[in-house]
Amino acid sequence: MCERPSTETRTFYGALKHIAEGLINRYPDKLIVFLIPPHGSSDTVPEHLPNAITGQVYSA
């Protein structure tokens, strides 16, 4: 079973959760959307390099 990510606001997941909950509370009747660039859309991090945390390589 996977461990649930930390909800402390100093972590990425916790900070994003805090922001999302704040937006939901402030705009309860509005659609809230988060957009991220597709994987591999940046030359900054080449896909042939392994993920720093998981060690997984995402290129085909």
C-alpha cells in the first residue's frame, strides 16, 4: 500500500493542497483548473536521464 504524501505546507503536495483548498473555499461555485506542461516538453531536463527520486527513465 502506498503511503500518503505529507500535507505540510513546506512540501510540494502540501503547498498545492493548501492553495487548492483556499481557492475552493474562496470560489466554491467556480471551476478551478491546474495546468502543467506535458512531460518531455522541456530541454532543461532530458528524458534519457533517470528521475532523481525514483531512478525511473521515462523515455521510450
